Amino acid sequence: MSEESTDLRHDPHGRAWPLYGAAFMMAISLSVAWTAMPFVLSYMGGTPAHVGYAPAVNNLAYMIALLVTGSRFGHLRVRRTTLSAATVALTATAVMSLCVLWTEFHAEARGLVWIWALIVAGGVGGSAMALYWPFLMSWVSADYEGMRLNRRFGRYNGAWSGGATIGPLIGGWLFEINAVLPLAAAAVSVLLSLLLLSFGRDGTAGRAGQSQAAGVKEISYDMHLLADCRWMSRVALFSVCASYAILRSQFALVFRDLGYAESQFGMYLTVYALCNCAALMAAGRWAQWHFKPALLPVGQVLLLVVLLLTIYGRTLSVFLVSSVLLGAAYGFAYSSHLYYGASASRRRSARMAIHEIAISLGLTIGSFAGGYLAQHVGLYAPYWFAVGLVGLGGGAQIVIYRAARARVGPVSVPAAGHTQIVEP
């Protein structure tokens, strides 16, 4: 029996299956809705700008809410908080479905009012997620450090990324049947997530903002190295999220203009999600990549390859290769920032909020800039914008890495001992 399985049997904090299930269903909901969103908005009469503004508003609301909740609501009980957030998200998704349903039965009603009503409802749902994901991650990871923390996150990442793998295929397929079905399916998935959360036990060693329990084996860290890894992984996460936001929103329209169907775009995102899931689970299984910052710029190189394949590619096979590389780059950047952020941190819910802020900032900038550039400059301008962002990110990583080597010499992996707490 594995160490993790033993934890789940004997540790009262380890009843994690409802949490993993809730993450799985919420990820299905989000991926179904946002895979179909470009096509839904186009069906309602929206422009490429609206296609970019919808995820931008969603992620901007999420980021603003994170800035508030991360500093003010760390004392809340995680179970009550995530249940409340899922309830708000269910209401918002239902309203989005009604907006599309209304235009479905009243063709004359299609216009800016209902488009913006859907976008605003998406923003409300995004803000609710600020009380869902960080608190759920804090709930999952409470009282764990080191390899046990890494494996815990590996299972959690496998759960949500598994849901994100299924969602795009479902979203593209349902849209081809009827425009309202993807959002209706997203609402059902949120409801199932809410039901699963109700089975969870809030057995953490205190509130959401506390994660270090007495008796947990402590681990020492090289604090300078940990801070450098946090910043390099933060740059990587921002870059990959901005690139993904552009590809998820604007590339959907380019993809269709090239003669491919909506369900094939769902397959493109499904391949990405499968590779992302595999990368996340592999990172959670093996720890050889820990505290090796030289690996992080490799992700930037993969992103550049992805973007160039997107710009110059015309065949489905080329796009699928790019989705494989995108999934690998996203999975490694996500796992890196999640692990480095949570390690040696007392206020873990705040760390999870920072993690989600980095994601939402990248998604917001990518979505908004992609929509604006596609509408006012050209269809391929968003991808060149992403190339510039990734290049700047790679340069920043190299500067941080070289400064670290100049300061402390060759980096070393943390050794066992007593944990030191750092808040860089």
C-alpha cells in the first residue's frame, strides 16, 4: 500500500475523495462552457472582440475577487466557503444558459443586451471561483509538506485536469446539436460538484489560512532558492496562461475559418487537456524536478514552438502536435508554481490565492488582448503578441536564474531537518 493510501485510511484529514470529485466536476463545467463560448457568442451575433472580452471579464472578476478574498477571508472554514462559492457559480451558469435559451426562441432578441448579460453572468461566476479553488486547494493540502504534499497535489491535479480533458470534447459536440446545451451541461456539472462537496469533512488543523499541524514531519528549505523558484515558476505560469487564453478563444474562430468543425476544435483542446493531465500527474508522482530552476525556461521554448506551429500550421496534425506541447508546458508550469508556492508556507490559502491570481492575470491579459488585436489589427496578431510575452518571460527567467547562481553558487536540493518559513 502506498504512503498516500495509508494517509487516507488513518489520517482524519485525508478523506479527500469528495474534494477530488468536486474538482473534477467543476473542471468539466468550466471546460464545457468556455470551449463552446466562442461559438455561442458568435451564434448570438457577437464579434471577435466579444469572444475575447467574455473570458477576459470572467478572469478579471476572478482576479479582483482573489485580491479581496486572499487578504480578508483566510479565516473562513473551507467547507462552508467552497459550498457557498459553488452555489453562486451554479446560479451564474444557469443565468448564462437562460441568456442563450432566450435568444434561441426569440431570434429578434439577439443583440448586445443579451451578449453582455451572458458576459456579466460569466464574470459573476468567475468571482465566485475566488472562494472555490484557493480554498479547495487549501483543504486538500492542509497539514502536508514535502513528498506527501507533492503526491497530494498530484492527485488533486489529476482530478481537475481529468475533468478539463473531458469537457472540451463534450462542449464542442453539444454545440453542434444546440447552442444552449453546453451551458446547460455546465450547470449540471456545477450542481454535481456542489453535491460532492457536501460529503467533504472539514478536518483541517484550524482555519483555511493555516496548514501546519503539530506532529507533521518538517522539512528544511534553501529559502533563497525557494524564492527564486517561486518567481521563475510564476513567470512561466503567467506566460503559459496568456498563451492558452489566446488559443482557447481566438484560435477557435481561425480554426473554423480553416474549414474544421467545432467538434474538431473540441478534440484539439481535449488532446491539450490529456497531455496537461499527464504532465500534472507525472509531476505529482516524481519529485526529481524539484528545485531545478534550469528546467523552467524549457517550458518557454515549448511555448514558442506552440505559437509558431499555430501561426504557420494549416493541417490538423500540426495543430494536434502543438496542443501536445501546450499541454506539457502548462502542466509543468502549473505544478511548479503550485508546489513552490505551497512549500514552507503557514498561510497556505493565501499562497493558493497568489497561485490563482497568476493564472487569472495571464488569462485576462491574453483574452482581452487577443480579442482587441483580432478585431482591430488582424486574425494572427494575437499570436505574435503571445510570442512577445513568452520571449520577455524567458528573458526574465534567465535573469533570475543567473542572479541566483551568482549569489549562492550551484543550487542544491533542500535537505531534511526543520522547516523554515518564508514569505517572499
